[in-house]
Amino acid sequence: MTEIEITAKTLSLCELFRSAPSENAISNLSTQVGQRQIGPHLLPVTINSGLKPTCYLCCPSVAYIDYARDELRHFSEHRLLSTVLDGLLKLGYPLIRAAGLDRQVQINNWLLATNPIPDVTFEALLAATQAIVQQHPAHVVAWRSLNDFCDRAAMQIFREAGYRLYPARQIYMFDCRNAEPKPGRDEKRDRALLDDSGLASVAPAELRDDDFVRAQTLYQYLYLEKYTWLNPQYTAAFMKAAHGGGILEFQGLRAADGQLAGVIAFFDSGRTMTAPIVGYDATLPQEAGLYRMLMALALKRARERKMLFNMSAGAAAFKRNRGGVAALEYTAIYNAHHAPTARLAASAVRIILQRAGIPVLRSFEL
């Protein structure tokens, strides 16, 4: 993605949120959206007061505590561990409040689960951080989505600029940038299933206005009803505007009745792609394999464009079986300008995440 493309996407996103409240685009999100020049990059920025919880995209207390507590349903066979973890997580509420982490200015926030980090120099990062601190002295400065697979150099730059790295989640990477992974058995089966499905592939230019209403329903089936309502509650208006503005690229699978049976949206940043919106018709039997087909589309796209596919978190076994390599994702937070008590509370949060969160993520391969 060129600087011109990044700028166009940023301006498109800002215009979308300038014209209506953020809740009109993402029902469970309350934030201010702006823009900031970081070296050669014009990037989207969100500003939150921290007065009330909002979507995890802008709110660490929801990302680290509410979401994690909701994930404890996966530990039903480990009741003692679940109880201990829940108690530990509850201790995080006063710590995060004391640290002021929900009161933040977040850079490079595309309001997606994964925001690939652009190339940023130490000088540009430090200058932007200090400018934000002067304008918003009560806020922390945050960047999400650094990972130890492809951002190790960037992570060191952030450390040198005074940021601290907070473990967030385990994600999976499918790297086709320099050499394509050999297709495995499951990927081959997924391709064959797609070819024999009888569903028509819908290219980005073929999406109709009513498809975005259907896309919202399909996304809700999967990300909200099946997983958790804490996930971003994207509206049809957001999906249509993001697709039309070049922020997201939607593709779909159309059934014989003319309705979408599955939908997937891609976000590109440089040579990295993500799929932040996926949905399928949950009223069809699981044997139909709609999710498998959508992932086949994604892997095919990564191979054809020679990109790194950040597969994000969730469905860990599925992604590993299709060549996904595990990586740890971090949020970088700058709070050196805050009072010692706030910095101490923030350090306590980070230590808990490092000593308890990372082992759980790795042990259970979440």
C-alpha cells in the first residue's frame, strides 16, 4: 500500500466518522476519530476520555478484562483454573482505572481487530508521541497489533521511544511474501470444497447495496452470536462505506437464491493483509463448510498477491492445520508523562499479562 493509498484510506475513514456518530458505524463503539501525520504516513487516530467502557478497539479494560473473562467459557473442563483466572482478572479493573489506560489516544487505529503497523522511524515516532502528549497530557498514547513474527524491529523502536509492550493475544500468520508455503491436506480439501460447492464467487465490484445488509447479518451470526457481543458490532452502513472508500475489500459467495451465503472483507497494509470481517449463513449445516471456503479464498488471495496473511486470533487448531504459525501480539503504550502512581499501576498490569497471560495463551494455544 503506497503513501497515497494510506492517505486516501485515512481520509475516507475520517470522513465516515465525521458525518455521523461512531455508534452509527459500529454500534458498540463511542470514540472520536481524527488523523495525524507520522513521518510520511497520514494515519487514523482515535481519542477516548475513559469515562465509560466502549468497544475493545479503543478500550483496554474491555480488551483485557471483559473479553478475557468471556473467553473463560473455553475452560469449562478446568473449573479451578477458570475460577482463579476470573478472580485475577477482576483485580485488573481497579488497576486499569488507576493506570488510566482507557483514557487514550490510539494511533493507526483503523477500527479493526488487527491494525498492521506501517514502517515508522524512531525520530517520527518520538516526535508524534511528544506532540500528542503536549496536546493530551492526561491520556496514554497507544498502538495496537505489533507482533513478534514480523514487527520485531518495530518493537525495538517503540521500546527505545519509551513505550512499554503489553501482551494482547496469540495470532496466526501465513507468510507468502518470499516463498509460498506448500499447500497442506486441509487447504487442498477446502479448495476442492469451494470448487464443487455450486456457490458463485462475488468479486469486489459485483457487490450490490443489499449485499451489505446481508453481510451485517452473516457477520452477526459468526462474530457476535457464536462468539461474543463484545466484538465490534459493524453496521451495514459502515461495511458499505468502508468498501466504497477503499478501506476494505469485500468478496462473497452467492447462493442460487441470489443471497450471499458467505462474506469476507480484506484490509491491506503494505504487504500484509487481514480479514477483519467474516460471516456465513449459520442456518446451513456445518457440513456445508462455508467458513472453510471463505478461508480458502483468503489463502488463495495471499498466495496470488504474495502477501503475509495475518489470520488474527481464534479458531487456533483450524489455522494451524492450514499452515498458520503462532505469534504473540502486543499493544504498545506510552505513559512516561503520567504520575508515578499511574505508571506503577500500569507496570503491574503489564507484569500480570507477561507472567500469567502469556503462559495461558501458549499452554492452551488460544
